Amino acid sequence: MYRSSLTFKGGYIHTIAVRMVKLEIRGLKVYYYTSKGIVKAVDGTNMNTSESVGIVGESGSGKSTLAYAMMRMLQHPARIVEGGIILDGKDLLAMNEREFNEHVRWKKIAMVFQYAMNSLDPVYKVKDQMYEVLRQHGVDAIDDTILVDALRETGLDAGVLEYYPHELSGGMKQRVVIAMALLLKPSVLIADEPTTALDVLVQAQIMNMLKRFKSNGLMIILITHDLSIVAEVVDRVAIMYAGQIVEFNTVDVIFKEAKHPYTQALMSSIPRLKGEKRLSYIKGDPPNPFDYPKGCRFYARCPYAMDKCMQEPPYISIGDGYVRCWLYR
Ligand code: SF4
């Protein structure tokens, strides 16, 4: 648990501590209303957790859309059609924009966006960009202490405040954007492919950092297409396919006894250091998001497909989680 004192508008000192939170995604549907038709990017998604989660899926599976929905940062033509996002008993989608911005965005849930390090403004020092985040969220910092604390959380020292982005390496820039996300001490940190475009050593450092945050009580929602990197960082895994979570369970269950044929196929595509096991790939392509088939969306690629799979797969409880597949009914 880490603590810091922030001075909010109005002058009082407020102490924030990271604590356990409960996050529930309830029947969420997010559709893109495009000129070519409706893309059902997130289509009936359910998840309930008070632990860190890795959301894993291939491009277009809906994982980033789900993250943007949690931040309420979806833009036209995306629209939340139905469902709820409940944090500690409060439905974030029922709040008005002002309420959400004042009490939740960046204060309870913050996000490190994909390619975020490229969004640093080249003409402003790191310090100015960090102060801007505080100003945008109504926090008047009396000195650099908050900024330095956030930088230190990411392994950077105070000197970085005076740097311009072009003076930083890719890894340092990524740490700066993570520090910016931590400035207001959120309880949930969404990291969307946080290691993209970084070399392997820096990737490992960033992952270890997220792991440390998690052990300090921060809930990490790690969005990735790479199942192999989640095991070390999160406690639970949600496997997304064609807009739906098809399997949700603890890291242990997913890695030792994955149930859904798609999860099993992802597991078989992870390279191993030992053994002679050949890597396998998943034949076929994901279904057309403009026109998802009825029933199981993995049907055309599934080696176990059967007639009843043409109907919507049921939720089958497995331990603490679930799988959506007719094989287990
Ligand atoms: Fe395969 Fe049927 Fe399970 Fe879908 S429901 S993953 S088609 S077995």
C-alpha cells in the first residue's frame, strides 16, 4: 500500500491509499454504428473481480473497446448499447460526465493507452505535462513532490522532470506515461499493450513494475494479445473472442487446464523453452464483426464443433470462473 498527500481545490489535504476494489462488467454491449453497418465490438461481456485481470485476445476481439468503455472514453461512432460497469457498487455508466470526471476518471481508474509514449508533447518538459494532468483533474500541487513520488514509483528520478520527451529513451517515456497515470493514486490501472515497441529487456522491466504495483494493492487490468506475458503479472485471465469473453478464470486454471478450445489453441501457440512440442496455429479467420454467426462464434475454427454449437453457448461455472462452450454441458 502506498500513500501520498494531495492538495485539492479548496485547500484541504487529502490522503489517498490504494485499497482493494471490486469491479463488475455486467452484460456490456458496445457497438460501432458505421456507414457500412453495425460492428458489435463488445457483445454481452460479463466479468466480476477484485483481483488483477489480463484481458487476452487477438486484434479486433474487443479488448481495447472494453477498456475505453471502462474509462468512458468511447467516441463516435461507438455507443454503449446496454450493460453496466460497476466499481465498488456504483454503476459508472449511470453517472453523468461531470460526476465521472470529478470522482472516477484518473482518480479511481486510470489508463496507460496503447502507444501512449508517442503522445507526449515534444515541446513541453515532462514536468509541465505532469502538472497539466493534475490541473485537468482539479488538483493544485503545491510543489513537485507528487510528481517526484509518481516518477519514483516507476524507477525514474526527479531529474527527469526537466527533460523534454526527445531526451528520453522509449522505456523512459513509457515509465513517464505510467507515472502520469499514477499521479492521482487510482485503485485500478488499465494498461493497454504497455510493452508494444519496447525491447525485450525493457518489456520485462515494465512487467515487473506492474507486478510490484499489483502487490501494493493496485488492480491491474492488462490488455494484451500475448497470453504468455499475463501469467506473471495478473491473478485472473479473461479470454476474448469476437466481442465476447469465452473463458474467465484464475491464471492457474487457464494455464494448467484451459477449457475453451480457443484458449487451448492459444496455449498451444506459446513457444516453450524445453521439450520438442511443435507450435500450432489456429486455422481460419475470426468471423466478420459486421455479421457474427448465430451460436458459438468459434464454430468455424473449432475442432470439436457439433450441431448444438449453432446455438448460443451457455455459461458453465468452472471453479471461480466460467467457460462458454457446449462441450461442458
Ligand atoms: Fe467449439 Fe462448440 Fe465449444 Fe464453440 S461451443 S468452442 S464450437 S465445442
